[in-house]
Amino acid sequence: MTGLTQLSAQWQYRRMANHSEATLITGCSTGIGRATAIRLAESGRPVYATARNVSAITDLADYGCELLALDVTDEDSMESAVATVVDRHGAVGALVNNAGYSQSGAIEDLPMESIRRQFETNVFGLIRMSQLVLPGMREQRAGRIVNIGSMGGKLSFPGGGIYHATKYAVEAISDVLRFELSGFGIRVVLIEPGLIKTNFAEAALSNMDLPSQTDGAYDEFNEAVAKNTSAVYENPLYSRLGGGPDDVAKVIEKAITADKPKTRYPVTVSAYAFMGQRKLMTDRMWDAFVRTQFKAPGAE
């Protein structure tokens, strides 16, 4: 072994010895969170898989995951989960902010309670979890925060305004955190999945089953949104444009383990295609394109 190789090996050893590699993942009961927990645990990392109801993730222990109850809308729950990891490892080495869901429906028609709940889960929970892990990361001057955004943080479809708003917020938060934390050796990475075959569409549609706020003014529109959402995920082209949870998990693993991770990782052909298309279009061009897919509410 050459002197340079010896120095490199010693540096790598010191880095591993001094820095926690414990990974805390929110929202592991299904989809991306579950696939990520399995992939990282099988690679040998200490993984803390979490869900509001631990009984929903008991089988993840078979893959080597530690299980924790964690509700990103509950302060005590968040503090307790982070404290457990810090007590055992000194710090959270990597945080994967995955917990989130979608709801569909015209903005005027959505109850404010459901809108607040979506922001609590998709945005405020992500912010608070980041705040809680950062003292330990700053102390060890190392860490990764991986935020699960969406191509829906770069473009918007009718009927998904509140979900898109939360993902636009995640884009901004990730950009600012990346700057604020770089001097402490902490890297912030944003994952931007496109169409992913999970229970995402079902969740979005189930959240449309809410009392109308406008005496049915948007009933026809909301029905069309539901039909279009289902059609996208049932379209044969989906297999070529979309992907599965493990496709995202692979990229999350790269974001955590790369020495110099990218700031953003789009995932699936659909993410590249739609975000590229939106970037090339003016607002009026995009509106015209969307009108080919949706009929505007109230239009004759």
C-alpha cells in the first residue's frame, strides 16, 4: 500500500469512526420510504424506519431496520424519535424526509382543515425534523438531509394545487438549507420523482371524498381530475415513463453515500420529460397544453 493510499484509508476510517451513519427515514409504511429502508439496511447502514403506527412496519425488522413510532405532525413524537437515535449514535447521520401524501380537488372546494393537514405533513414536518437533527449534525460537522420532493414542485396540474404548493415549498426550503448548512459539512439533496407506481394515486383520490365547500360548483371538474389521475397510472405508457419505489430508493442511497452528491436528482423518464417541457414553455403555452387535458371549471 502506497503512502497516499494509506493516508486515504486512514482518513476514511477516521471519517467513519467520528461520524454517525445512522439513517432516520420518515414515512416507511409503504412505497418509497419502505423501499429505501430495506435498501439501506441491506447495505449495512444503521437504519431507523418509522411510521405513525409501528405495527404497519414490523416486517422491516427482518431486514435489519430498527423501528420507531414517528408522526411528523406531532412534536413529542418527532422529538422522541430523534432523541432515540442521538442517544444511541451521538447524532443522526442522514435524515430522509419522505413522509407526505397528495390530495386532489379544486382549491376553493377544499376545507381549510384538510389544506392545513397537508402542509403539516408535507412541509412543516419536514422543517421540524430537519431542525431537530441539525444540532447533532453540526456538532460532528457532517450529515445528509435528503428531501423527497416531486416533479410537481416544478410544474402544476389543475386539481392538485395544494399538493403542488407543498412541493414547491420543499424546493425552496431545500435550496436555502443547502446554502445555510454547507459550511457545517452538511449536504442537502432534493429528490424529484416523476410517476411512481405506489398507492400515491389512490391516496390522492381518497382525499377527494370531502364535503363540497361550494354547493357542487366543481363537481364535474373534480370528477374529471379523478378520472385523469387514474388514467395516467393505468396508461400502458406508464411502464416506460414511470418507475417503482426502488428506482427512487436507489437514487436516495446515492444521495446519502456520494462524496459530492448532486443538489437535485430527478427520477424516471417522466420527471425529465415533464420538467423539461415546462421549462421550455411560457405560462400561456403551459395553460394551453393543460386545457387539452382538462376542461376549465365553469367554462361553457
